[in-house]
Amino acid sequence: MPFADTVKAGRRKLEMTQIQFADLLCVPLTTEQGWERTNSKEPNQATQNLVRIAIARPDVVREVLKTSSK
């Protein structure tokens, strides 16, 4: 599955808006929107893995990123 489809499907599964998903990952909204465009360059593997983890365990990502931003 292309990464753009993974992001869209995952975000919808979590019932999040693009803004909410961007906030979860601490990225600009334009970055999240770029990930959902099928014609944009895919991010590096580490970013793709973080997004997949966020889709599977948003609670863990929220906790870790909240802690690291203090």
C-alpha cells in the first residue's frame, strides 16, 4: 500500500482530522497533508515507521512526544 494511502486510512481509523493527526505527531499541518498526497515524495523510513506506530498506538506516541517536549 502506498504511504499516502496508509496515512489516510490510519488517520480515518483513528477518527482524527488532519490537524489532530499532525498535532499528535508534532508536525506542521502542511507536512501531514503532503504525506496524504499520492504525488508527493515519500518520507524517509524512520518517519514512515513513526507514522505506522502512531496509527497502531497513538496513546504511546502522545505520551512519549508530550514527555520529550517538556
